[in-house]
Amino acid sequence: MEQARSTDDVLAELREIAANDGTWGFGRAFTYVFDGPDLGDLTAEAMRLFAGSNGLDPTAFPSFVRFENDLVAFARTILHGDDEIVGSVTSGGTESIILATKAARDALRATGVDGRLNMVVPITGHAAFHKAAAYLDLDIRTTAVDEGFRAIPDAIEGSIDERTALVVASAPSYTHGVVDPVADIGAIAKGAGRWLHVDACVGGMVLPFIDDSPSFDFSIDAVDSMSMDLHKYGYTPKGASLVLYRNAALRSHQFFATAGWTGYPVANATVQSTRSAASLAAAWAAVSHLGPAGYRALAADSMRATTELLGVIRANEALELVTEPDSPLVAVTSADVFGHAQAMKKRGWMVGVTPSFAHSPAHMHLTITAAHLPLVGELSNDLVETAPTESASGSILGGMDLRDIDPSMIGVLLDSLDLDRDRALVDAAIDSLDPDARAAVISAFLQHLYR
Ligand SMILES: Cc1ncc(COP(=O)(O)O)c(C=O)c1O
């Protein structure tokens, strides 16, 4: 980037870089891309119109207030909230979770509780809670889940004490797509005077539109806050999530303000200070266009595709469903799941593999969206045809253990492999490590990538 270049030249290179991001087609990149309605022109124009705005001062750019209030009002309605429910639009699920955790922590501190605080999170609670605990200096107490991977209320009760700032339930959990027993957990949290957060990041824009889904939202009066992403089953461009609170008093602990420096006084609702309204405007445009009826139709399509896929998995001996989901998230395993995922990639499906943890086996994770209804036949066929019948043999590095390698060499080592060819072996090697060692390996690799 040392010399100025023409816009045509730069655009041509941008197109090349984009092509190199992968040629995953519509509905083929699970987890990373939620394909569904074709909103490309609408959201691109919304982003273009608002790219130059700045949320640093919403009085200078009233668009922020308009868009956020409208999106919170939409969420309030679909999540059975009353007029007291307030919230903010954030950059994603992780930011929503960090902010709700901060609000809960500061609300507890405001009652005079000091010392080290903690949060109680089932092992199926998203990694973002671990990040929030690390950023906000809270202890995290993880609790067991049952055979169907739902949080166990008694285990949560046993972990709560007077220093518990936050209790977490998922609706649904990302890994297994099941909804925790929110009402039962709520009764415990309320009885102990604790803040209950329901993480509906992945489910908030789909569960409300599925008939007979388990209840999880503000209709349960113990629920203090919720996170709900628009950039997943809301089908909006990345960078849009909601964090919602039972009332403004709870949300007040989320905000930050200071006038303690030489410059302009700062009051921010979210983590970012200067921010553009591009993804906010795109989210507003998508939600305004689709409305509840649009989302209901999309949820019906994704559930129809899910039901068909579940039928194929149940009927096929080489495939094993990890658990029955309450949502369009499917965890499926086989005799050699890492090899299976790699074979699926060769057929053009970007399938995420999840390592084993507690009684959850290593599995492929399929986020089924409305885009999959016309594709589910092909997806099912490919899953069946590529299913290995025998477990894997062979190991990366000729029997050497990843644990024995100096972390600073991990990046160099992984770089030296052909990930297209060796990915299954790398995934299996990572799966063989304990969770702390897995984290160390992937962190070392990430640090190596950004050099
Ligand atoms: C249940 C749940 N919570 C939180 C998150 C984190 O969201 P993000 O990746 O937008 O930060 C996810 C992401 O998949 C999720 O599924």
C-alpha cells in the first residue's frame, strides 16, 4: 500500500481478494453465512447511504435513534415484552453479551456487594460469556447439562451465591440447538435475587416464529436481559445484534459517560464510540422489509428443511444425531467426523466441526436456514454418500503430540501443512487436546496469521 492507485485498479484487486475468500455458494457456508431472502440490493443501498454517519453523537445523526428505537420496538413485540423493555443495537452477539454482563455486574456492585463477583453459565453457554468474564474480571462458574444438553436448574442453584452477578440460559444453545428450561432457571434466579440473562443470539429471530417452541422470552418475568442477533436468523448483514433489558433502570448500568478529560464529554451506550450506521441501517431495512410475516415464512422454510434433514439422519445408520434440537441447528456425527467434514467440503459444503466436550461428541454443526429448503435433498445425499463407516486411522505429525510443540512454533507448523488436504488430521489433533491446550494452539495460530 505504498503508492496511490486508480480506483479501477483498486476495485479490480478488491474483486480478486473477495474471490479468494472462498467460492462457497448460496446456503453452502454453514455457521458463517445465514443465507435466505435476497436482500442484497436493499441492504447495500442502506449501507451506502449511512456509511458516513457517526453514532458518536446521535443528536448530530438522529438516524441512530430512529433505527435503534424501531428495532428495539420490533424485538419487544416478538419477545412478548411490555413498553418498559429497552435496549441497544450492538455490533454482534459478543458485544451484546459483554454489555449485559457489565450491566449485571455494575447493578450488583451498586447494591454494595464488593470483592470478586461471579457468573453462572451452563457448559453449553456461548464462549462469549467466557470472554465477558475475562474482559470484566468475573469468575465464571460452569454448570452441568443433562443428556439432552439442557441446563440443569439444580446445578445452577448449587453454584449461585451472594456474589453471583449473572445467571445465563440459552435459547437455544448454539452447539445443540436446544432451549434451556428458562422458567425453572428463572424461578431459581429470582428466588436468589439474581439477574437472569437469556442468550437468544442465534434463536431470537427464529424461535418466536416457530409454533410450539419452548418459552424463553420476556413472558417469563424472571428474565432481566436478553441478547438477540439480527445478523443470524434476521438475515441482515454482519454487525447487528440487540441487547434488551426488562427496564431502563437495569439498562442504565450498561451506559458509560465521562467528562474527565480535556476533550468533549463522552456518553456511549455501547462499546464503540465512533461508529457508522451502515449495518444498523441495513438491519433496519431488512427488518422493515420482511416484517413478522416475512420472518414467519422464513422460519417455516428452515424448519421444513430441518425436519427433512433430521428424517434422513435418523434413517441412516452411518449418521448419528447428537440430540433432538428445538430449532434449525443440527449436530450430527459419524464414525470419522473430521474426515466426513472434509469430504463434505470437497462437495462444496463448508461444514463446521465442533470438538468433543464433556458428553458432547465431536460433530458437524449445520445451521439450517431458509436457503436450505431447495437444497436439503442434495445436502442429505451428500451427507449420506460421504459418511465414513470406519473410524479414522493415522495422525498428524507421525504420532507426535501437539502438546509437545512449543506454542510459538504452532503457526509455522500449521502453515507448513496443506489445510485442504490435512484439515481432518489437524481437527482430530486439536480434538485430542484438553480445552486449555486447544485454546492455546488456536490462539498461537491466530497470532501467527496476523504478522
Ligand atoms: C447462542 C449464541 N450466543 C452468542 C453468539 C456470539 O455471537 P457473535 O458471533 O455475533 O458475536 C453466538 C454465535 O454464534 C451464538 O450462537
